[in-house]
Amino acid sequence: MKFYDAPPAPSPRRVRMFLAEKGVAIATVNLDLTQGEQLTAEFKAKNPRCTVPVLELDDGTCLTESLAICHYLESLYPQPNLFGEDAKEQALVLMWNDIVMFNGFAGAGEALRNFAKLFRERSVTGPANFPQIPELAERGRLRTEHFFSELDARLADSEFVAIDRFTVADITAYICVEFASWIKVSITDAQPHLRRWHAAVSSRPSAAA
């Protein structure tokens, strides 16, 4: 297998953290997104959407999207379990992972790509160019702030995001909170449960991945 990465992009970092939790190492190719290496014909042949991460299997199959890659790796390396043991746990993990993606990651990405100079003509990931819409940057920041409050409320009732132990949903949420710093959204004093959880996850060795 070969893993196509792009530090410090948040999406491949989710997979790196997942791999670190599993204690698994995979041959890695690092792309420089600032130089457009994800837009080359060679990489488009692996992922026409021109995004990272990509996991290329030994038979040439290319898996894209962080959650799909992590799900595949979970089947190869089932312990420690990070997707839930039974149907109920798995449903809760996937549910909360989606909540984080739709309410957190999407807002932060919307904000970043509509104000950062690097994305002036690249406000949407993929092979096509789209101009920035400044109003979406402010909306994305507000969405992210609202998500932080939503996550704090959830963590008031649960030690972890989805179930009673650390899962891929915690990885997704942690990388989302870290990513939000790029748009200058951070945990506030009014979010003590989120702060407690973030400190706990930050202390895990995988957080350095």
C-alpha cells in the first residue's frame, strides 16, 4: 500500500492519526499542495477529484476520502477498535462523525477557502476553479463557532464524542478543532467540556501524527 499525504492539510492528518492509534506504518508520498502537485496528470489518474488523502492498494485500487480509508484500515487492523464493536456503537460513531463533518469541518473549510489568498481562485476543492465569495468566509466562521458550542454540549454528557471510548469520531472532531485555528476560531472559557476533551486527546501520542 502507498499513502498520499500532504502535511499540514487536515484531511490526511485524520488518517495519520488513525494509523498512529493502530500502530501501523505505511509507505507515504507527500504532495505539496501549494505547488499544485495534486493537479498533475499523474495524480489525477489516481484521484480525478485532485484531493488528498489517497490510499493506493497493492492491486492499484485508489481509495479516497479519509473515512473510507480509515474504514478499510480498520478491517485490516481491527484492534484497537475505532469504529464501534456492535451495530449500535458503529451507528453512533458514524452519526457523530457525520455531524462533525457537516457542522464543523464544512464551516471551517468554507471560511478558509473564501478568505485565504492561497485559494483566491480555488474556493472549492477539486479540478475546477471557483472564485471566492467573502460573505461565505464570515458565515463559515460563524458556523464553526456554533459547532464548538454544539460539541461542548455533547461533551458535557459524554467523555468522548460518540461512545464511551475513543473512536474515529474523536479523531475527526480533534482535527476539526485544530483546523479551526486556521480561521482564528478557538475554544472559549464558556466551553469547559470541549477544553477538557481537547486536552485529553492532545495528550495521546497519536495527536502528534
